[in-house]
Amino acid sequence: RKEVEQDPGPFNVPEGATVAFNCTYSNSASQSFFWYRQDCRKEPKLLMSVYSSGNEDGRFTAQLNRASQYISLLIRDSKLSDSATYLCVVTSNTGGFKTIFGAGTRLFVKA
Amino acid sequence: ETGVTQTPRHLVMGMTNKKSLKCEQHLGHNAMYWYKQSAKKPLELMFVYSLEERVENNSVPSRFSPECPNSSHLFLHLHTLQPEDSALYLCASSQDLPQSSYNEQFFGPGTRLTVL
């Protein structure tokens, strides 16, 4: 089992749609959780951190479920500019410092 | 200069060459990282430095040799690489290690390496 697994993509959605991504992680002692965004041929950039209580930033909502070991990202009212690869990132300090990236989920938003 | 910079942006080298990748961060961060991103694969963490000390080496072959002379600079020395080492090498920095709190990692643009 991969340490961090994400929904296989790509997701093709029309503008204005709501889309949700899930990510599961295997290490129950994981400490920090993030969603990064990576545009084609660009470096990853932090989209949002994911806190235990869940958090929202504009059209983006992130949730963490420690019991089931998954995190989610919800994008409402999709824009063309949301087209990118979304990376789930989990960090832990067990067995050495680790930052594990998921393989990413590709999103295409079409007009 | 802002953020994290990397040079060169593109590098083509033969298997017998020796080259170095350079990363510089202008953010006053204490932690720096090297990642490898191959096609169709997740980013792989290679090395982590905190306050110029290496804190993690994720089973990286010895043909990759990192160096952190100060908290702003990070190098990756390359020698006798293999074609399968061709990838995008990304440098990142964060204020501190994300061990007990959330620390955003800021990435450089990467060096696209091709080994012939």
C-alpha cells in the first residue's frame, strides 16, 4: 500500500462545477497535512493546510478525518484557472522525518 | 531576488560528468530540501537540512551528494549518474521543519536534468 494515495485523475469538469478530491494516508502517526497545487511545468505551491477542525479558504474547503486516515479537498464554483494537478502532502516524524507527496490528481476545468 | 532560486534551469550531462545544482533561498528559512520529480511519479524527498545539518537522507544513492554551506544555500553534487536519474530536481525551503507545527514549503522552479 502506498503511504499516500490520491484519487486517480484526470477530472474533467465544466466551469462552475463542484469537485472533490480525496487522499488516504497509511501512517496513523502523521502530523501535518497539506494540499499543494502544481501547474504544468511549474513548481508546487501551497494551496492550503488541512487542520483537524477542517478549514475553508474562499471556494476551497479542506477536511481531515484522522480516524479514517483521509483528507479531502472541495472546490466550489470551479474556474478555468483551477486547472492544475493537486498534490496531497503528509508529514510525519516516525522512523525519521518524512514528507510524503501523493502522485497528484489532475483537474481540467472547461468553459 | 525573491523566494527560492535554482540554477541551472536545464542541464544535460553524460554519465561520466560531474556537475552541481545550486539552490538559494532569500526567505530567511532554517530548513532546506531536495526533491526528485520523475515523469508520472510523486515527488520523492531526497535530503533535508535544518540549520545546515543534514537531518534526513532517504536512501539516496551516493552518486548524489548534498552540501549546505550556510542556511541560504544548498547544493546537489552529481557524479556518474545513470539515465534513469533524468528528472526534475526541486529545491524547497521552510521556516522550520514541520515536525510539530505546520510549515509551508516554498519550492524553487527546479532543474530539468537529462543524463545521456
